[in-house]
Amino acid sequence: MSESLVVCEVDEDLVKKLRDFRFRKETNNAAIIIYSYKYQHDDGRVSYPLCFIFSSPVGCKPEQQMMYAGSKNKLVQTVELTKVFEIRNTEDLTEEWLREKLGFFR
């Protein structure tokens, strides 16, 4: 049962654009990232936690940081998110970092 269930097809051009966006090097802007991650637990279980990641890189304009911070709190409360993380250096945003953060919720 190693096949994935395909709910809909995604245009390859869109996939390329999303990859380019995901791995871009522009890092001076604040961003809110909501990410569903396939988390493999040590006991073999699989879960798909919805992770909320607030990125406020060093060098980001203070006005932008304040705007995003205010929006972040309201969004987290409204949607009742529980996996909420913050990051200052986008280079640190790796799968290892996310797994470490999610390990706290076991």
C-alpha cells in the first residue's frame, strides 16, 4: 500500500512556481506560513499536524514585524491553532528544526 491517493492533479507549471517561491533567498520580509506536515512518530503512527510558523527575519522593517505580529495573534486565536512556532533566521527553517519542535507535542 505504498501508492499515494491523488485527489486532484496539480499543473506542473504551478508546482515549479511553488518550488521557486519556497526556496527563494529573499529573507528580509516577515511571513506567516501554515504548513501541514506528515509526521512519522517513533511508534510508527503517522499524523498530519497543521503547523503555524511566523517568520520575522533579522533586518525586517519594524512596521512590518508589528503588523504581522498583531495579525498572527488574532489568526492563532480564531483558528485555534496549537502548533505555533516562530523563527528569526529562515536558513534554520529545515525539516530537522520542524521535527524537533513537533517532538515537544508527543
